[in-house]
Amino acid sequence: MYPLGILETNLVFPHPTGSIRMKTEIVVMDDCTSQHIIFVNDYLKLYGMDINNHKDRYFTIGENKRQKLAFSNMPKQISRVSSQNDTYKEEFVSNQLVEAQINPSFSPKMRNELIIVLYASNNAFSPYPPVLIRPAYPAIPRAREALEKHIQGLIQLGVLRKVGHNEEVEVTTPVIIAWHNDNSRMVGDFRALNTYTVPDKYPIPRTQKSLTQLSKAKYITSMDALKGFNQSDLTPKAKKLLRIITHCGIYESLRMPFGIKNSPSHYQRMMNTIFPTELSEGWLIISIDDIIICSDSWSLHLERLARVLHKVAEVNMKISLKKCNFGFEELKALGHIVSGLSLGIDKNKVAAVLLKPIPQNKKEVMSFLAFASYYRQHLKDFAILGKSLYRICDQQTVFEMKQERIKAYEKIRKALTEAPLLLMPD
């Protein structure tokens, strides 16, 4: 008699004050007649059993010595028959084992035998591809100094912590310093990690549709969360994946950083969860970390503002006063000039794009089209104007800025500068 495998299941023990859920492993045995037996608790109590398991741990179940069953020398490559374990095995083969080279001349039987041995000790392998274990980028003295200041500031805010010398590190992301005039910003290069990240497809509200909620509003307030993403907690696993590496050590993100693939979706979900009633009533607009409140009377506006701020304080969120605009009839929000009567393009946003030269590659064309498409409702016949430019973004098309495409590019630029104000719907 020998074990065929282990069946993993969750048992629920109901109780008036709250059920107890326990993960249980049930050993499936062969009784030498090709019939499977599951030894349950009553059986074990009746007969008792000595077990030497696959980890060479010896223990006894049951007290009755009338008939003692002993099992030893369990195969270390014991196969688990739970569907959950099969899923883990498939993930190991498809996500990790693909990095290795296996002799292509192996028969299916030999390949399967090798996979069983490798999976049995899968914790011996690094679970992440080499592209995710990256060194720090070199930096000039000015950038190194700025980087050190940013890191110390984030440590004081509780956003980062230094990883100890004895901690296991499996994923590291380098950072760079981006300069705008004399101001610096620390940016994580999460491109490799984002490639392996399963996308979170939680919907982000369409800006133009959201802004139509401001129709007939007499008072508009806009607010912005202070370092919005940094105010969102991370799971222990996410913290280990979001470690950054610099010339002065490795640091672990304790709060969600900027630049990771699912930050916007996660933050939008969080905000929608905090303000479900206010959003459904139609006077609150939330686009990731931008908060807009609108009202048709001053007393109602104060009441709504107090209601939002109360919830903000309740969840320990912080608002940046520098980016707050309280009680305006017209203001800049989400790249537009908005009021209760009209919707226009923020000309400052357009001016920055107009200063750029003609695109030199597909990436620059796609960036320009994405910007223009954001304001497409202000641009007459945008789909027709952009058709030739969209065509060269195709992977199968060779990039070439022909005269026709340059003309289309110039027409869209001109349309952006002459974009009309749109009246709010009734």
C-alpha cells in the first residue's frame, strides 16, 4: 500500500459566531486492488497511523494501537492531485522554465520526467527572469546628489525603506533623475517589470464625458491628491517586486510608486470605492488623482466640499493645497478650460506640442496622435486628417514622412491652435 498523492481542499466548520475555514491535505492511498482510499479522521482515530512524509518528518496520528498502519519511504516527487497545484506547475513551465534550455531530442516521457524533478524543487530557481534583476544606472555627480536627497525625503515620508544586507533580493529596478529647469524628479525605469505585469483593465473615466457633468455649474472646485499614487498601500509581495536600486543601495517601496503599469487603474478603483455615493449623484468627478466638485449654489457647494474633505480625512488621504482651486466659475481642469457653459482646450498644453519638430520615428508620431486624439471632439474631421499618420504606426509599415503625411501633421497642429469652444449640453 502506497500513497498516490495529496488532495488539497478547504474544509469549512460552521459556527453561529463565524465559520472556521481550514486548509486540509488528504492523502490518497492505493489499497493494492486499484481502488483508491481516503483515510478520514474517524478512520485514523480508530486505527492510528505512523507516517514518514515526503519531507522526512515522522509523526503519529491516532492513539488506538489495536491495528497500526505504517508508511515510510514516501517518494519525494509525490504528485499533488489538486487542481490548484496543477495550475502552479503549468505556471512554472510556461513562465519560468522557458528561460532554460532543454534538450530538444528528449522524448515526451523524458521531458515530463525532467519537469517533475525540476518542479519538485522549484524554489531552488529564481522566479524572475534576468531582465528584472537590473543594476543601478551610472549618474553624474549632480544627479547622484539629487537622487540622495529624493531618497532621504521619501524615507522620512514613509514611502521607502532601505533593504537590509541579509535580505533576499530578486527584482531590482534602476532609477534616473529627470530635470525640468532646475527642478529634479526621481523616476523608476519600470519598463521591464511592466512588460511582465498582467494589465488591470479597470475603466478610467473618459475625460470629455466626465466634464459634461459641469453643465450649468456656477461654482467649481478642483483639488489634487498630494503625490497621489504614494498614498496607496502595497501588499508584501508587491513591495518586494517594486524595489529600486541606486548607487547608494537597494530600497523597497512601501507605497505605490509612479511609473508602474497598473497604478492608474488601481488608484481609480480606490477612489471610486471611497466616493461611490458622491460619484453616483453626479456632482463629483474623479479622474485618477484629480478631484472636481461642482454645484449650482454656494451653500450647496460648501456642503459638498465639506462632505468630500471629511471622507478624505477619514481615509488619511492628503490634498495638495498648491493645486487647489476653490469656488471658481471657470478654471483649468484635466487639460481643458471648463465652466458651466463651455469647454475649451488649454492653450498652454497645445503650445508645448507646437514647439516640437516634425516626428522622426513611429514613437513620436504615436505620441502626437495620442495628444491630438485627447482633444478630438474639438477637431473637425480628425479621423480623416489623421488617417495617413495612423497608417505609418502599423508595425508592418516602413516609417517615412512623405509630403502627404507632413501636410496631415501640419493640418492637425493648425486645428489644435484654432479649436473652438464647445457649449455644454443642456
